Amino acid sequence: MKIIKTVLAGALLAGALFSSANAASTVSHGIAMHGDLKYPAGFSHFDYVNPDAPKGGRVVQSSLGTFDSFNPFIIKGTAADAVGLIYDSLLGRSDDEPFSLYGLVAEKLEVADDRSWITFYLNPNARFSDGESLNADDVIFSVQTLREQGAPFYRAYYSDIDKVEALDEKTVKFTFKHSNNKELALIVGDIPIFPKHYWEGRDFTKPNLDIPVGSGAYVIDSFEPGRSVTFKRSTDYWAEDLPVNKGRHNFDEIVYDYYRDGTVALEAFKAGEYDFRQENSSKRWATGYTGDAFDSGKIMVNELEHENPTGMQAFVLNTRRAKFSNPEVRKALAYAFDFEWTNNAIFYKAYTRTHSYFSNSEMAATELPTPAELAILEPIKDQVPPEVFTKVYRAPTTDGNGKIRGQLRKAKRILLNAGWTLKDGKLLNKDTGEQFTFEMLLVDPAFERVVAPFIRNLELMGIKASIRVVDVSQYINRIRAFDFDVIVSSFGQSSSPGNEQRDFWHSSGADQPGSRNVIGIKNPAVDYLVEQLIQAPDREQLVLRTRALDRVLQWNHYVIPQFHINKYRVAYWDKFGMPDKRPRYSLGFDTWWVKQDASDAKDN
């Protein structure tokens, strides 16, 4: 990697740049969260692309539900899928490194060695889809708009930005409140860039279907409200041949057709109505992908292993509700979910039980804490469950035969000790005499078959639970308002956890509608560990601090863990070509292309 180091003593190196504070800095073509960049200055393309991939073709995919907005950055409305295709950022991500970014809108960067500031030098050719030049003022406008008018997530994510200033028309500098948030220099490089000239005079907070001006490889070409949206590749996209884009964005058109039901969507795929799908239902995967098109090889079916953290999918308990405020109660409810039986009887043994919020990664707390991790936990020793220090968390497990009365008796004892009482087979609140009841809010009817056995087990404990299935728009609005008892949700994780953890777990988001702290966590120990994680000085400490956070979340029993799979389950009509090498940390569908002889693949 060709870099220029500035120094404060002795003769200055040729070409070195200085901040106003004369802090030591580095000029480079990219930036890595920890360690060195994989790709040197002047690299031609990422290893996992075909730089000679042909451009062209039309690809149709499916979405469930509906949409009424082209603004995915606000809490109002239901945004169309893949609107991010129309926006670029200052830097582009490498999908075969844990967290490294390279020049995109910014052709180079200068970052303080303590990461207290970063300056981006914009490519003079950068422009928006309407031909207008993309300048420093647009970057500043994008940051301010997201912080002031975007979803609460952005206020938390960008909270440590002190100021953003244009040094000239093509140079923008970010200064941070302190230098211990090492990830922030990368986060600001990943901000989507909006055109100031388009949005000035428009209401950013109002969802609508006005087609916005973008900065990316695609534009919205046409749409049918709630039914379909078509993205068209910009034929004069200025950044098409940059190293971060070479071999990507190969489809001329990308279409998303909307379906109300997953089963109907699968049948439409088999009938050739669309081209590619990822499957998230083990039942459909095991039983639904059959027929002549599969037997003849017209449709390809693959399971592709990946190295991504799988995060936590779970029954999420709204701790704002008094009945879920006691961690012992939450602990007891977990005994009613028989994963092993569910996996055998319903999932065709496709899944692995999740025990960690950072599953399928080195950040998962799967062993007792080491001395180095104990040092991280020591300042909050009196604020966390004692099991954090003495036990490895494992969600309740069974032998899979469906007979879990022993577990349910254990759960009842915990509930009785927590202030509930049993009378005539009903679990009652000792003070009010009211039965323990709650509603399970779902958006996908297919998940009822998973929830129903759980509810039957709860009934044996004297708890009355019910299911309510609502449409996508109502579901989104209720989650944003925290208007639910229990939902099925997931907390996705990256290979480099950082500032997004604030929005998941920090007290500051617990009462902020639209935040991703859907659990309602208000825990000083969790707040402390989130900040420690964000301030991790190196990869080793990031792993240790993430494990410490994982333990404290686990032993507070905020969720009832479910399951995960470390494979992409994909099916596609045989019209695609793809590189020989896949990226480590993504499916890489944006590196595929339509084979030149595949125009009639569905008809032959």
C-alpha cells in the first residue's frame, strides 16, 4: 500500500498533508478497520469479480408485501426494496475483508493516525444521475439530513461526529468528538450521498413515490405502486470502471415484483415469473423445489456456505411491558420453546440452535471468560448477573422427542419464585389475580407453524398466548411504535461490530420510536460495554469486548434464542454466469451476469 506519512519533527516528507492541528496523518486509497488493506494502491479490481463480465440482460426478483415510498432512510412509510442501488458513498466496501473500504466518490482520503478526523478528496468526475456535479456541499447536506431528519438509527450512528466542513468544492473534512471511536472514520465513508439541489425545498421526512435523483450505478426507471419497481443501469455512470466497481453492476435492468404470500411467490418463480430467489423457509426448501424445471436443469438449486456472523434470531420480548421486565420471568419462558423437536419435526434438521448474539463468529461467547475479558467486565461486576463470570450461556435444550414436562416444571418453579401463582391451571399475578397473557405479533403466516407448538407448551405452564398476523405496513408501524408484546426478529451482525450496537442495545434508544432497541433495554452495564466495544483500539480488543457484551446480553435473558444457518439457499433459472471465486462475506449477486446465450433459457 502506497501511503504518505506526515511527521511533526524533522524535515517534512514530500507531498505530505497536515490537518489544521498538525496531527500526524496518512494519505491513502482506502482504509481498514484494523490491520492492513488487502488491495494495494493502483489495484484493478477485487479478486472475487470477473473484470470482463458482460453487461446486459434483465433480472427479475421477488419481494413480499408492498411499498409506498422510495425513501428508506426515514421511519415513515414502507420503502421499496433495493433503493440503495441508486446511491453511492464516499468509499466502497470490499466483501472479502472484515471491514475495509476503498475509493469510490472519494478518489483518496487523509486520516489522522489517531482517527480524530478524516478528509476526503472527491473524484472530479463524480456526478449525480441528472448530470450535476457531486461536491462537498452534497456530502455535508447528506450527513445533516440523515442526522436531523432520518430514522433514529442515524442520530445514534453518527452521534460522535463533531463537525463536517468543506475545505473546497471537492474536499470535505469530518472532525470527531474524540479519537477513541476508531470505526467512525469508516462509517462516514459509507454514508449514502444525496443531491442537495434535488432535496432542497422538498420534505425529506414525508414518504412518497417521487423518483429521486441518485448518485449510484442504477436509477429508478419505472414502477407500479405497491406491485413492481424497475431499476435501470446508468449507461453513463461515471464510476463504472473504478477498481471497486469493475466486474459489478452487470445487469441492465433489475426488477422487483411484489407478492403477498411466500407460497404464491415460490409458485411464480417455478412458473418463470422471476429469475432468482433466496429461500428462508426450511420447509419450502426441503419440499417445494421440485418439478420438471428442476429435473431438466433449467432451475439451479444451491447451498452456498458463508463466513458471515449470523447474529441473533429470536422471540423478542418487549421489556417495556411489566410482565417481561423481570429477567427471571424471561428466563422461564425460554423453557417452553423446544428447538430440538421443532428442528426435527418442522425444519427437516436444517438449522443450528443459536446461543449467542454474535453466532457463527469469533466474537461469540462460547467459553468461560479469559483473564483479559474479565478485566473488561470487572468495572461492572456488581451490575451484571453472577453467571456472566462463572458459566457459559446455553439456551435450554431437549432430547427432541417433544416430551418436555421436566423443563416446564422447572420453568413453573422460576415463575412462582418471581411472584406468580398457579390456580386452576392458570398462571396468575399474585397482586392483581390476572392471568399471564401475551400476543405474538407476526408478519409472515408461515411462522405460525413454529409458534403454535411454543404456545401449546406455554399453555401447560398456565400462560395464555395468542397469534396475530398483520400486513407488512401495519407490522412496521407497530414495531416502530414498540406496540407489541412478543415478535420474531433478528439482530444481524457484521464481522466488525461497532457503532450500530448503540442502536440495538443502548439506553438512549429504548424510548425513541423507530430505534432498533426493540427490546427496550435500559441497562448501565450494557451501555458501558457498548461504548467499550466502539472504542476498541485493535481487533483483539474488539473481539474480547464483543464477547463481554454478548455474555451480559445472554444472561439478562432479553430474548428466547431460535436458530441459524451458515449457508445461502439460492435458486435461479439457468441464465446466469458468475465468477469462479465468491467473496467471503457476501453472496456476491452483484458480481453475476446474464449469459449471452440465455435469453430463451426458460422456453427451451
